[in-house]
Amino acid sequence: MEFYGNAVYGFTDEDANTMQPSPRLSIKTNHHHQEMSDPDLQFSPTTRPSSPRTATMLSAIPPASPESPWTLSPLQTPSPSLLYHCIASLHRHEGTIYSVALSKGLVFTGSESNRIRIWRQPDCIERGYIKASCGEVRAILAYGNMLFTAHRDCKIRVWNYTLSDSFRSKKISTLPGRTSFLLFPKRSPQQHRDCISCMAYYHAEGFLYTGSFDKTVKAWRILDKKCVDSFVAHESSVNAIVVNQDDGCVFTCSSDGSVKIWRRVYRENSHTLTMTLKFQQSPVNALALSSTFNNCFLYSGSSDGTINFWEKERMSGRFNHGGFLQGHCFSVLCLVAIEKLIFSGSEDTTIRIWRREEGSCFHECLAVLDGHRGPVRCLAACLELEKVVMGFLVYSASLDQTFKVWRVKVMPEEKVYVDFMERSESKSTKVMEYEMSPVLSPSWVEKKLQGNHHFQ
């Protein structure tokens, strides 16, 4: 199946298991903005049906070199532009890890447990934990010495932490705060009515944004611990939210298949819808924003396995659809963007690393990280600069109950372009088989085929 404009709308599961796409390329479209009516969409936000042929998808993983623990990306042989190495793999019996956050050399993980675990970068030596009164931490966010966690009781807890010889933390507040039992005996009117799925923090104004399965987005002013705005953002659950730190624009995505852009009304706390980006019927599960001085790109991951992207016009500020990245077999569940790199985690158990070419909308897939044996539920990444190459640390959590740390090294881009042109002329059949064959654990495949495995 080739990528031709809106051909992705007809993506079926049979196609997912038989097509031979070129995951190195992004296809640019001429569509600047498009609306699709979708009033009764009833998809799960992170799953879609699969074929029984899934059970036979076992890949022949290229063996690692005995001389080095580093793995050459199979997409880049014989002149690789990227090296990666799994430096840690942890397994804890506290249920699924739902959320990961990074700050000040620490890694925070939230899970089904009521304990938020703290790990040291990069080797993930445990430094301690924060114990809350309620578990199921679906969203977690760290900024400076503040940590925000969202729990099963639909409340947000704000913590202050310090790290010297040991990790210490103190709860600052709970949002919303307590109210009089005489006035509100059960639930504060400011509280979300369903699971909080995502959070974003606008640094300049001290605003915390929360999105929920109750279809609403709420804005909290951390200074006085108040909910200053609440609005229905989508027709279905809000799955991800990001904020542009340059101008305060808020981006949300939903199971209704849309991505929306919101802007705060000048000198007010209310928010208004400025643009709706909608290109497919599939639920949108993840968002990532790549903003630099020269350009701004928005990425969205969908349940049809594609990653759509939009580029912001400098003069008008409008986001125009630039194309989509295709390579994942199943739903894209999480996205991270750093500099010109995009990391995508998928239900197909893999993590893909994409790079955007400087000054254009061209993208290529540099590598496929395939260490997990279940859907990759969440990702976090940070820079690790070196003298010659650019390094990254990538943290991934999967429904296989493992938490992995990857060290990635990327070669200079000038060399990448030459390598790509050479590879375009001669493709390896073995590489293509590797790219399209995720390793799925038998137990997960059985649950997937029975249709009772949910990722919410």
C-alpha cells in the first residue's frame, strides 16, 4: 500500500499485515485544512481490531555483535547513521506503568500502584518513592522542583521535591482542594468526572492544563490553586494535550479523531477554539510539538498506525498539513519530539525514531527499537550531548510490565542524506522483513484476538 494523499483513510487491518510501506519517507500532501464529519465515532482510544494473522508475526531479529553491546540500526546498514543500546530493563510487580516524566536527572514513573517511583538517570537506580493515598497514576508531569500527578480519584496532587544525598518530597496541594461538606458533600464542581488522561504545564503563566475522558479540559492556576477555566473540548475522551511554550497555544487530541488548537483570550482566563485539524476517522492517541526559533511542527499519533504532522506558517500562524509518517503496524500510543527527532511508541511493540530534514517536511525513519514484547504505552526522552554525535536517552514502558532505558547515538545529518540516497537505489529484503514483523508475546496476541484487551 503506497501513501497517496488521503488513501490512509481506507486503511484496513488486512492492509496492516500485508502491505510493504517505506517507513523512511513522509509524504507531503497539498491539503491545508480539511474537516470530516464524524458524529458517532465509537472507537476505543488506543485499540483497533486485528487479524488472526497477527499470531504468526514473529521477526528474525538480527543478532548483536559479540564485540559490542551496541546495535546497528537495520535501516542504516552498512553505513549506519544511528546506534542504539538498551542499557537497562526493569520489571516490577506493581502493574502497568501508565506515565513517565523526566526532570533534574531523575525519572518519575506512575503506575496502577499508589507509589510514584523515582529513578536516577541514566541507569535507573531507584532513589525512592512517593506514596499517595490513591493509585492509578495515569498522568505525570515534572517541572523544576514540582511534580504533578493525576490519580484514580480524578484529583491532581502537587509535590515539591529535593535531591541531595536522598530524595525527599512534600505534598503542596491537591486540586481541587477540599470544600465544605455542607455545600458539596460528594464532589467539587471543579473536579473532573472521569479519569484524567493527560497534563501540560505552561511555564510563563503557571497554568496546568488537564484533559480527561469526560471530554473536558481544565486550566488550573497553580499560584492560588484554582480552576480558572473548564470547557468541553471534544466529542469523546481527551487523550493528549501539549502547550507551545512560545505563545501559550494549547493543542488537544481525542478519540473523536480530531486535533484542536486553543488560545487563551487576551487578559482573561477563558479559552477559545482557533482551529480544528481533522484528517482521519481513527482515534488520535498522542501529540508532540517540535518548536524552534525557525519553525514549529505538530505531530499526532493515530490508531490506524500513522503519524500526521502539521507545519506552522510564520506569517499567519496557521498550521498546514504537511503529510504523514507510516511504518507502525498498529496504533501509535505515544510520541516525543526533541529537536529534529520524533520518537513513536506503538501497539505493535516497537519504538521508531524519525528525523526531519532541516528546512523541509521530509522525514525518514532512522531505527526501530524492538525490545518490548507488548504494546509500548508511554515514552520519555532527553538529550545527552557528546562531542561528535548527538546522544539521547529514551525511556519506554510497555504493557509487558517492563520499563526500559535506551541510549541512542545519532550521526551528523550530512552523512545521513548521502546514506539515504544510496539505500534508496538498493533495498534489502531482509531489512523489510524485519521492519514489518513486530515480536508479540503469545499471551498478548491471544488477548488481542479475543478482543478483550484494553489500553485505557
